Amino acid sequence: MPDGTITSRTRPGGPWQRLLPRVYLLQTGPPDQRQRALAAVLYAAEPASDPLSGDTAALTGAAALALLGIREAPYGPAAPTDVLIRAPRRLTGAPGVRPLPTSRWPRTITVCGIPSTRPVRAAADFAARAADADHIRSTLAQVVQAGWCHPQDLHAELRAARLLTRPAIRAAASELLVGVRSIAEAQARDVLTATDLPTPLWNARLYTPDGTFLASPDAYWPDEGVALEIDSAEYHYTRDAWHATLRRRLRLESHGILVISATPSILRDTPQEVLAALRTLLTPRPTPPTALARGHSQLALFR
């Protein structure tokens, strides 16, 4: 295409706009999330290569997680788009694009037509550049909770990237390995760890004696038959969600399991109320619950 045509059509008020060097958007409105991510990969790919092959440039970090539907991923219009390129190649940075040279080139997938790293690598690359511990916790938990990767695979990726030496990342990996799947559960685990109460199973799957699935409470003490459910307004207080929560509680109680319900704000602001209730219920009972728990065992963490 002649340079004059591009210049004419990208003039102020023209029908096109220049997003990055050699990358143009054929519309007048602002680019959406996918278009910004695609533009970054097109810019970062080697000029002589197929830019969508995933061989020389791949989306990663928060941008890749956002395309997968991870709500916690901080990929707004002002956030940089992380793109992997093969080391030792260097690329001049451009507004909104953060090139990340790597000698550990990953297997890539295509998400919304854009070559991207697999979720486990995108999560590790996000954690490597995140500063807020709670944000790391919540984002990694959501990636696992959504089923995009197994916590053991994520732990292996974090170890390969030498990220487990960072306290915040190591703590988040440890929580995921024992079954924690949300920031609210992580905060509840912090509260319980600071006490002398028994250690519960997190998100254990409970079954009736005949093998029928019963429920998966947030925290469960199998010897005492006590469950802790953390019900946030965001996920539990619509009519249907609330009814589902009540039915789950009835199923648990019908099998002799004592249920304590709390919100994240109660655990944060008045944890002593929850702890007092747990101390009362975590006592031996003559009639054990009729449920079998399949929980998560703590795995050793290595640097």
C-alpha cells in the first residue's frame, strides 16, 4: 500500500488510526481490549515472520489472562500489554507495549485469534510483575478456580521462573496447593492459622457413604464434622444463588455436618465472632457425620 494512502487515511479526522509503528486500526473509535492485545503482538513479531504464528511473539501476563475471562487481571486501557519475544532479540518499547525477552520460549495457544502463552505461563508472568500481594493471591486463585491450570502445574511454572523466592508468590502458591481457591478463603486461612484451632481441609469434596457427591464447603473439619462457608454478596445473594446456598447447607446438615456461615467482611472486621462459633462446635460428638471427605494434602514447597 502506498505510503501516501496510509498518511492520508490516518490524518486527523481520517478513517484510520496509527496504534503502533507499522500497525493501523481501520476504524475511528478507540481500540477494544482484543484489538490492543493484537496490535501489541503484531508490533512485537519479527517483521519477516508470520506475526500470528506464535514463533516470535506471544501475548502473556495480564493481557492474556484478561482474554481468558480472568476478571482480576488488571488489563485496562492504561495497563501495558506484555508480549514475549525470543532472547537475545531486543525490541524498542512503544506506548502500551512491554516486550519481555525470554530464553524459556513456551508452547503457545491461540486466544481470540491472538497467539498467547498457556494460562499457567501467563499467570506466572503476571505474578512476576505484580506488586500487590492480595492482587497476586486473587488472580492466581481465579486462574486455578476457573480450571485454566492445576495448582501443581502453576507451582512448577513459578519454580521454573525462580519466583518462589518471593514471599507473596510463595504464599499464594502454598494456599493453592492446600485447596484455597479465593482471596476470601486465603484471608480466612490467615485468621485460622493464627489460632490453635485444628487445620481444616479446604474445598474438600464430600460424598455420602454410597458415593453420591454431597457438597464442597470452603473449609471442613472431618473429625468434628464442621464446615465453614464464606458467602459473599457478589456470588451468593441473588435469589437463585441464595436458594442454592440454602439447599447446600440443608444437604450438609442432613448428614450431621454443622455449618457456620460468614461473609468476607465478617471475617475481616470481626473474626473473633467466627472463631468463637468454631471453638464451640469443634468438640467431639457422639454421632459422627455420615460423609466422606476427599481433601487436599499439603505438598512440600521447594525453592
